[in-house]
Amino acid sequence: MQFNRTSKTIQAFLLTSALGLGLATSAYAESMSKQPASGMDASSFTKMDSNQDGVVSTAEAKTAGVSAQTFASLDANRDGKISVEEYVKASAPASGKTN
């Protein structure tokens, strides 16, 4: 009888541990999805905008080490410049909401 009680206690402990680990992993994954992509914050935009005209040109982006593919993905309106608005929108986490 003692073995059966110990076995149930171990099973309950393992189940509780597994549930706790699952919740912690889920919370961590959610917090990471809300983080902007590496290096994409207001200070990095300011650094890239070397002439401080409020937009990042292809030349400024290239000097900052931004690939042509990344530049194209940030340049939402395809005008050859990345505005503050485009940069902020690209660096904001996807919320799953549509406007």
C-alpha cells in the first residue's frame, strides 16, 4: 500500500512540474515575440541616419551594414528611403491585429 501512495505522489509531482514548465516556456516565448528584431530600435535608426535628415538612404544603410534585401523589406513604400515611420512599423512586434 505504501508503494502505491508514493507512486501517486511522484506522478502528481511530475505532472505539476511538467505543467509549470509548459507555462513558463509559453510565457517566455510570448515575451520574446514582443521584442523587436535585434538591433532595431530608435537609437539604431538615429545612428544610420548619418546626415540627420529624418530618413535613411540606401547609402546610409549600406554604410551601417544593412543588406539590400533588409533595406528593401524596410522600405515599405519603395521610395528608396526608410522613414522613421517605416522603421518603427517594421521593428514593432506583430500583434496579430489588423487596422
